[in-house]
Amino acid sequence: MGYIKRIDKVFETAKEIEFDDNSKFIFMSDCHRGNGNGADNFAKNQNLFFHALTKYFDEGYTYIELGDGDELWENKDICEIIATYSNIFWLFSEFYKQNRLYFIYGNHDIVKRRRNAKKEMSVFFDECAQQEAPLFPNLSMHEGIVLRHAMTGKRILLIHGHQADLLNYKFWRIGRFLVRHIWRPLELIGIQDPTRTSRNSNKRHKVEMKLIDWVKKRNRIMIAGHTHRPVFPDSFDLPYFNDGSCVHSRCITGIEIVEGEISLIKWSYKVKDDGTVYIGKDILEGPEKLCYIWI
């Protein structure tokens, strides 16, 4: 099965979420949350992420994670990741209680589609109460989600994007073995894995071209992750968006849809004139009205 048919299958079987011009969404991906050790690329940005997530919760956004939220190639135990970032997962659970949280799996957390993984994510150990507490009871994991605009019926495909990357889709077990047993030990001593899509510009470009090809052939809007490269198309480009990642060196990036407009944003540390450090949000591209880019 080629990448066009693989993405078609995701689109045709995806859960649909209706939205309108009053809806608020934040899309993030590729957090690669780990266990806090030297190979955990998320650790340096955890405070940026928690601050941003808190703002989005307070402002009524729905959080949709577009895959590779947890690094389950390097790590075997999702419970250890939850314990390491218990504050983040607690806040996720607050989103979940209000039906404002959706998870899409990617290649690095594809095992979350399995029943035992969903069970492990149903509860967590509350350190304050010293007992287990509900986390994500009856959680559904998705390969893709479709947003359908209530007034126009127009649809947006939300997907991780590894469906356009044969090695990371069909042969992900080989990739996991190499990462877990070769590249992770090397990463602990400072040697980066050059084979990952996010670090290989040629491979990343090929994946992007395939995703854009699907957008062109199917006349659809797509928001993806996987490549770690933020993309916000110009007015005359095909409507392929990418939210980037949460493991950039000095920032985290995402895509917002707010009141019928779409933007590419980043959160980073900033410094005031008096030397005070704070966390702030910048709009990198947009906002662009969705009605102008409907196909």
C-alpha cells in the first residue's frame, strides 16, 4: 500500500470533531517526553510546555497532540514517563475531564494504540494523596482526526505524518530497535542520531513532498507533525501545515485555530530590560482566515 492510500485510509476512518468559528484549538506534537535522563530531549523545554499548556487550559482551548508525544522507542515504560512529568499529565487529565483533549499516535508512540497501553494510561499515582487516581479512563487513541466545520462542511485532516515515511510506518520495529539499543546509549554520551527524519534534511524534504502531494491530489487541508519543521503555507501554496515540535533548542512551536483563524506560534524564554526572565508567545505566521484557504 502506497502513502496516498495509507493516508486515504486514515482520513476515511478518522474520528470527526465538529467545530465552528467560536472554537479554539492548539495543536502540538513531537514532545518526545522521556524519563528525565540525559537522552530526554523534552526535559529542557518542560517548563515552557507546562506554562503554555496552563494558558491554553485557562483560555478554553482544546489540546490535540499530533503524535510522538511520548518517547516510547527509547523507553519501554509509559508509567515512568507519566511519573517524570506528573504535573503535565495532571493538567492533561483536567483537559480530559472537560472533553478538551485528544491524542493522535505517531511512530515513536505507536504502541499506545495497544489495549494494555491504554490501561496503563487510565490511572496515575497521586504523590500528594499517596494513592492511585484517574488519569485518562476509557481513553481513545487515534491514527488521525478530521475537523469538520459546522457551517461549511469543510474538513481538515490531523495526522502525525509518518504514513508518508515507509521505514517509520511499516518497519517501525526496526527503527525502535536501532534507537533503543544503539542510538540511545550514544545519545547519553552526546552523540546525536543522524538518521531521524527531523535531523536528516533530505529525508524530511521527501516526507513533506509526499504529504503535500496528498493534499494536492485530494484537495484537502492537512495539519501534521513528524518532521519537526514548522510549516505555514503562503497564500498561493497548497494548505499543508506542520506544527513543528516541542524539542527545539530554545522554543516549542504549535498551530492554533481561534475563532476561524489559523496561526503558527512559538513559546520561548524572553528577557525584560531589567534582566527578568519570563515565558512569552510569538505569532510566527498568520493569523489567516480559514475561509480564505478552504479548498
